Amino acid sequence: MVPLLGYLTLVSTMIVSLYVAIMSLVGVRLGKKSMIASAERAAISIGVLVIISYSTLLYSFLARDFSVKYVYEYSNRALSTIYTISATWAGNNGSLLMWATFLGIYGAIVIIQNQHRNRESMPYVTTILALIVFFFTSLMVFISNPFERLPIVPADGQGLNPMLHNPGMYLHPPTTYLGYVSFAIPFAFAMAAMISGKLGDMWIRTTRRWIIWGWFWLTVGNLVGAWWAYYTLGWGGYWGWDPVENSSFMPWLVASAFMHSIMIQEKKGMLKIWNMALVTLTFSLTIYGTLITRSGIVNSVHTFSQSGLGPYLGVFLFITLAFGFGMLIYRLPLLKSDNELDSIISRESAFLFNNIVLLGMTFMVLWGVTFPFISEAVTGSKITVGAPFYNQMAVPLGMVLLFLMGFGPLIAWRRATVANLRKNFMYPLGAAMIAIPTIAAIGVRNPWVLSVLVLCVFTLATIIFEFYRGTSARHRMTGEDILTSFTNLVWRNKRRYGGYIVHIGLVMVFFAIAGGPYKIEKDVTMKPGDVASIGSYSIKYIESKEFEDAEKATQAAVMTIFRGDREIETITPRKELYSSAQMDQPWTRVGVRSNLKEDIYIIPSGIDADGTGGFTLIINPLMQWLWVSGFVVFLGTMIAYWPDPTEKRRLAAIYARQEAISEA
């Protein structure tokens, strides 16, 4: 009965979303506000319907209702509660329902937020969001039904893939989808602006916090995914340029360009065409990522099994691109910039170069992901693109991006003068110059690493200088003490200084990546009592242990890490064999000991009955800074996202004028 309720609410969502799209358009065409209001009330009900549908799926998992095929395929009775909840989004059908659920909730929030504003655009926004919901619910109703029943009820389920038995499963898929789906909102407002001809910056001001929200969650999704790969896949790294990793990285890159670009439109009335193109690309790349994940066209640990959704998602992607860029071409005459670029050495130019670099990285990754499909179509054989290609292209582009993060804040708007450059660059450049011999003195000889670390110092010095300069100016003006001046500076300029804090987090990412070339790796075969050395550490193999629980059999190696004669920590890398798993080979659980300088990373390749084991010992320098960066990005994003009373009053005045004009 419960699965039937879930399916019926899914069908109802599909029907209601089609009703919303039709009624909104007809209401606009006929000038019937009552029809538009009816469509908006129905759109709010979509949020309720998808919540009910997802709740019924969750209940089916928790109740161990193996009559539901999807529950049978992704859970069993031995599965813990937290992983049973996570299993609802472990497969193709459940993840589609999660997507539709987030979109339905987001759509309801948008309508409630805009009951008395953006009235000329809202019918089109409602229509576009409803059509996206209609598409995804149609896929589930007709192709990938999460509530499909089995003819015979099994006694137990197949269980969850061993790779998904990790805390990353709680966070990575939901956060990635929270980011993906968020970009549907600015896309809908941008398309509504082009349809209605209201092409000012109002659609940007309305959706700015949605853009930040989506970018933040996609950042979290990528970082958690990297952490998950590092601790679960057992290959010693966190990013392998896997096609599915790349599919979530590409919209992040374009969204980053979009966030920077909209500031120029708000301040200077420039880059309007850029912003329409970027918002279309961002949303389209989320669909492309969905296509990569669910079509079965790539081999990846991240992909779902062959589902038959590829052609439908491909058509939807084509329609999205054609509609977005078709409307952009149609409205080109109305998208002229209010101002021109005054100088190549200006903050506007820095933002533009930043966008070009981010797009360059995006198309580099897109080419690497897409080329194997092109080669297969042309030659009949799939030529894969490996990590060396990506690294060769990404390293120089990333260094330019890192430089621009430090360069941009130091450049004046419109046109920089020699005096301005000398004054602003003195301290950051001085810090970078001091860093060169200092970094070389500690033994860094790799020219790429040295360059990245010097750029990290330059960019970090720029940000510190900006905080210092702003705090000092406020202290002189107000007479506040330094701490109060600093706090008020950040709180009264949340967007700017929150962004600087985010940049500090990104500098940490580059710092962590810079440790890669100094990675040390060693393969050893050891018996209990043996000691192996790597770097400045020695690792003693104490003993092997075997134990079982309801889910799995585990074979673990107890290993103690020493530095000199000092014992540091005991860790237990292990192999796990799940009793009812979707994979029949043992699963690797690495042992890791971390500090801010380096990680000691031990991968067991196999342990014999007599305890003899093969191990890969790795030292990964600076890895912890990658995970620390996530907390810094979180802090900066929350500051930038926090409502600003001044901006809120300004927007309220604009909305009031809009309402008055509409009523007149």
C-alpha cells in the first residue's frame, strides 16, 4: 500500500507539473492573474507531493519491504539504519527521485519568496521549473520507477555495494544534488528575463543567493567525493580525473566564473551576454553530468548501471542548450553593455581573464570526457584520455587562476595607475620575493611546486593586506578598537570579505595539491614482526586478525608507526568480504595516519592464512590542508550568504517600484 502511495504521488506530480506549465503560459497569454495564481498554488503543491513520494520510498527501505525491486536491490536486513537511509539514493531510480524532490522544494520556496515581486517574470520561471520537474518525473513514471514491485517477495535483499559503506555516502550524493538542482533557479530566472525582455540585473539580484547556495553545495559535494575516494577506493589519491568526477567539476568551474561575472554586471552593467551564456552552460553541464552518470556510456565506479535514460537525457540537454542560446541570440540587441572596458589593467579585466581561464579549464575537461565517445563513433574504438592529459593542461591554467586571485583585488576599477600599482603591490610582491629563497631553503626544487607555493604566498598576502587596509581605514574613521573594526568591516561588507575567506580556502587547496610531486610510494611484503621503512618513518607489522559480523568477514593487519624510536600510532588496514554484496571480491579499507605535514597511507593488497601480507606504503604530503580548506570555504560562504540588511532594503525599494509600475 505504501509503495502504491509513492507511485501515485509521483504520477500526480507529473500531471500537476504539466498543469502548472500550461496554466502559467495561458494565464500570461490571456492576462488572467487568477490562472497564474492557480498555477503557482499548484507549483507549491508539487513540493508537498515530492516530499510524500520520497518519504514513502524511505519508509519502504526502513520497513525492509523487499517487494519493492529498488529496496531489494540496494538493501538487506543486515544493513544498519544510517546506510539503509543512504540506500534510498544509492541507485539510479532513487537518485532521480531525490533530484525531483529537491527541485520541487526549491520551486515552492521560489514562488513563496516572489509572491509580491518579479511578477512579470514569475509565470515564466514557474513554467520552466515545472517543465524540468515534468521531465524528471516522466522518466521515473515510465522508465525508472523507484516503486516497481517484484512478483515474488524475497526473504532478504541483495545489500549495498561495499564501496558505499562509508560516511561519504551520507553526504556526497545529497550535497552534489543540492548543488546541481540549485542552478535550475538562476537558469529559470535568466530565461524568464529573456522571454519577458526585462534584461536588467534584477534577475541576478533575485537569484544571487541561490547561485552562492548552489556553488557552496557543489563545492562540498566535490570535496566530500575526493575525501571518500581517498579513504575508500584504496589507490592512494583523491582525484583521478574520472569522467564522473569531471562531470561535477565542470559545472563548478562555470558556476565560479558566473559568480564573479555577475558582480561586474551589478557594478558596471557589463558582461550581460557572458552571464546569460554562463548560466545556461552551468545548468546544462548539470544535465550533462546526469547523462554521464546514468547513461552507462562510461566505465566508472561512480556510474549507475545501464538504465536506458541516455537518449532522453541527451535530448533534454540538447533542448536546454538550444533554448538557452537561441534566446540569447534573439535578445542580443538588448544585451549590450552599459559601459565599455576602459583599460586592460583594471579590475574588470581581471574578472574577465578569470572567466576565460575558468572556461578554458572547463572546455579542457569537457574535451577529455567527450573525446572517447567521439573516437568510438569515428574509429570504432574508444580512446580514453588519462590523468597526464588533464594534469598537463590543468597545472598552468590553475597557476594563472591562483595568480588572478591575488592580482584582482589589488587593481583599481576602470583603470589602474602606476602609483596605484606601486602602492598596492608592494607588500604582496615583497612577501612573494621573500618566499622564493625561504621555500627553496627547505628543499623544494621542483619548479612547478616552487611556483605554486610562491603564488600561494602572494595571494594569501594580498588577502591579508586587504583585510589590514580595510580594518585600518575603519579604525581611523570610527575610532573603534582594532577587533571591533575588523568585525564590523567583515559584517558590513559580507559579500566582499566572505569571498576573500573563500579564496583563502582555495589557496589551501592549491597548497595541498602542491605536495603531490613529493609523494613517496613503496610496495612491501611483510610477516608479523617485520619492520619496513618509508621516508622518516618505520612501520612494524604486529599481527593479523580475522573477525565477522552480520554483514561481512574482515581480515585486518595491526601495524604500528614509529618515527625514530617514538611510537606514533597503531592503525589497522583491512580487507572486507561482504556476505550479501553486489561485488564478490574483497573490499579494501586503507589505514591512514594524518597530520598537517603529511599522511602515512597503507593499502593492504592481500593477507595470507599465515599472516603474510602485501602492502603499499605511501607518504602523501600536505593532504590535510585539502580537508581543512572545506571548513574555511564553509565559513566564507556563510558570511557571503548571510542576509545583508542594506541590500535587503535596496531590493525592497526596487520591488516596490516594480509593483507600483505593474499596478499602474
